[in-house]
Amino acid sequence: LLLLLIDDERRKYDASIGNIALENFYQSKMIRGERQIFVGELNEKIVGYIYILLEDQTHAKIDALYVLEEARNQHIATSLLVKAMNFLKEKGVLYIDISVLKENEIAKKLYSSFGFKSFKEILRLELK
């Protein structure tokens, strides 16, 4: 699913997104601190996931949220967000951050519906 997420974002929003070393990618991150992965299933098949990082006692980051195209519009992303937010509330987290590519209006609409607001912008210059 991580490969599909990267490919989807590269095709639709940012051609400069490169490949990352995927071997044990999340496993190695989980060793360094508190992380959690929740999966979404449809007909006993994993069709999506959300990966969250607890940055410190009050802050967390959603590192990835992805649902297979054929499983979209079935409230899986919403369910994953609810599950992650409930988990983080139980941990005492006060703030959740997520990075969204500027052109990804679908994701921004989903996060806005949960109350996420723009917090900061990253500007980019392409050197040719």
C-alpha cells in the first residue's frame, strides 16, 4: 500500500516524489519511538491504512493515510481517522499534524471535515 500511495501522489500531484527504501520501512520507524498502524478491511482484505507517529506527549503526526482506489467512497478513510484520533486521545495527545499536497483537494476536504486547519505552508523552488 505504501508503494501505491507514493505512486498515486507522484502521478497526481508531485512528479518529483522519489522512491524510498521500502525494506522494513515502517518496522524500522516503529523501533525508534511510539508509532501505530491501523488497517481498513473490506471483505476480509486489507484495502487501506493509517500510520501515526507520537512525536511527544502532546503532539502526533499522521504520516500516511491511503485507501485503494477500488475501495474509496466507502468511509474507510473516515473510519481510519476516527480510530487514530480515538487512540491518540487515549494517549493524551492534544495536537495532530498531517502534511497534504496542495493539489490534493479530496484529502484536504476529508481532513477539514474533522476540523483540521491550515497550520503552515512549505514553499518550494525547482532548480533547473
